[in-house]
Amino acid sequence: MSRYLLLFLLNLPFIAAAILSAITLYKLNRSSLRRVSLQVTFWLLLLICLALAEPLYIWLFNNQLTDTEPLSLFDVVQITGIVVVFYIANRTREKSHILERRLNDLHQELSISLSKKGLDE
């Protein structure tokens, strides 16, 4: 199996999960259309870059623009690790945003209930 194909296949589940997560948050009205479109565009660009890694390397090598070794197994693991870190950072940011919105809603409800309690007395 080609290392480039292995790289693509290892990263595909994380990219698919990130895209599905962004779409799900939009469908649940927890994210704006702009944010979803930016996230989906980012993940699709990353997927396209991974898909074009081998043809780009071959083209660069054939035109003597690079004289490096092809992708090593360590490079595959390293790139996959970077994609996983992007995925985890994105999920953490989304959860933080949802938690902040929930905290603001609770604060607003508490303020309303305390002001009503103060008016009743």
C-alpha cells in the first residue's frame, strides 16, 4: 500500500467527522452559516491537499524542483497527528463556545429571576 494512500485513509475519518460535526451544529442552530462554511472549506482544502500530495511530489521530482526522499512512514504518522490535533482543537473550541453560550443564558435567567424576586418584595 502506498504511503500516500495510507496518509489519506488515516486522515479521512477525522476530516469526515469534523465536517459532519460542523454541519450538525448548524442544523441544531448552534453555529452560524458563515462559521460552518469556513470550517467545511478548511477541512475540504485539507482533504484535497492530502489527496494531491503524491501527484505534487511526483511533479516536483520530475521537474528537478525537489531532491528529497518520498513520504516516509514517520511523515505519515506526523501529518496524521497534526490533523488529529486540528480536529481536537476544533472540537474543544466548539464545546467552549457552546458552554459560554449556555453560561450566558443561565446568567440571563438568574438575573431575570432575581429582578422579579426584588420587585415582589
